[in-house]
Amino acid sequence: MRVIQRFSTLVALFCLLGGGLAHAAPIKVVASFSILGDFVRQVGGDRVELTVIAGPGQDAHVYEPRPADVAAVSRADLIVVNGLHFEGFLERLIKAGAGKAPVAALSAGAALLPADAQHDEQHHHHVDNKDDDHEHHDPHAWQSVPNAQIYIRNLAQALCDVDNEGCDTYRANAQAYVTQLGELDAELRASLGNLAAQERSLLTAHAAFRYFGHTYGLSFLSPTGVSTDAEATAADMRRLVEQLRQQEVAAIFLEKNANPRLVQRLASETGMKVGGLLYADTLSAPGGEADTYLDMMRHNGRTIVAAIRKQP
């Protein structure tokens, strides 16, 4: 009898441990680029096994998928993307991976801006998916912190849909992070709100900061459109030089992953100093100045204010 009881106890313990291990197994999540990867880490925590396709310092506009990326997509439980045609590689990658994972476009429901019409017609060729209704939007919606809060809520729901047992965790993590984003939004509004009217026109390498400008009361000029693979024409450059000479532009900035020569040329022709480096489409390497979304947005805000204050 004691042998039977001990055997039953061992069986029960084995089942308990086995069930625990199965419950604890992380879901496999693929994020298309580093900023979304950070979002997944914040909301998913240790319940997810994360693969980021275009990692820190890499440019999702021009990224070419590797065999390891195809393998990650093929075994994924969830694929997290921006949408709005931002990831030029996305359609090819998902087709090559032949996976069955749901694709969550985190920009769904965000407050969207129309694409820059002047640049869009000339430079929209990099997009793989052309089956929309010709109503294009600027894809950089995360550059507005209120939109980032929408991204996080969408992400929590997508994770709940594939891992219902972890839903309470995802929702709690999302709410805590949304609160942090609210604090960040207030910081940016306070610091940038102190700028004078003549200090609110800026220039960056490509049109990635229109959401930032729309949310925080700034105006951004750029020599190219929404993609870093776009090339500025001679007419673009002449137009910008003329604008910079005629109107008050408070500062010009280099941009991670964007061509620095355009900004340096504009600085040379106008006599303005480059105000620093901003991050639009990627995080910095771990340990860098912008290795999380919160740090990236704070870095951009502080860099803008510091550059304006240094201008004569």
C-alpha cells in the first residue's frame, strides 16, 4: 500500500511539474524592429521569447532579411509590426517564412498623419505592399507618445489573444508602462512648451518627426521623404536652402541611419551648426543613450532644447 501511495505521489508531482513547465514555456514573438522589440519586452516580460528582425542601429526601411529571420518567422506564435508600409521587407519575409502566426500591426487605431505629399509621390517606391486604396499615411506614428500608448494597448491585446493564461500579466505590465509613457509625455510638453515661436522650426535628414512635431508644437523640414532610402533631388536641396535662408530655422540635426551628407551640406550652405543626433526609426545599442523608447524620446527632446539654446 505504501508503495502504491508513493507511486501515486510521484505521478502527481510529475504531472504538477510537467504542467508547470508547460505553463511557463514562453511564447515566441517576432518584432519587426528595435522600438517595437522594446515594447514587447516591457509588456511581455519573461513570458515571451523575443526575436527582433531589424535590431538596434539597423534601418528597417532598407533591411534585407537573413535566413535566421525567416526561421524565426516560421516558428513564431506572434509577429509584431508597425504597419502603414513602414517595414519594406515585411511581406517578403512573412511569405518566405510560411508561418501561421497572427500579425499584429500596433499602429491600428493611432492618430495618423497623411504622408508628406511632396515627397511621397517621388519616394514611395520602396513599399512592397501596393494593394491599399492610395490613401497613404506617415508610418512614424510612435514618434507621438500618445500614439505609443495606443501601440502598447494593442500589443497587450495581441499577446492576450495568443496566450490567454498570461493576459492578466500583460495587461498589468501594459498599464504600468502606459503610466510611464504618460509621465514622459508630460515631460516633453513641459520642456518643449518653453520654446519661443521662432525656435520651433527645425530640420532633420528625413521626414520622420512629423508626429513629434504635431504633438509637441514643432515644425520639421527635411530634404527627403518618409524613407531613409530616398534621395534628395537638386530641386529639393535648392528649395530647402532657400527656405532656411528666408525663414527662421532654430536648429538642424543629424539622424541615426540617415545620410549625414545632406544635413552637413545644408549646414555648410547656410552657416548653421549641426545641433546633434536624433533617433527616429531605431534604438541605440544596449547601454547607449537611446536604448529604450523612453530614453530615445527623452534624448531627442533634450537634444532639441540644448541645440536651440546654443544657437546664437
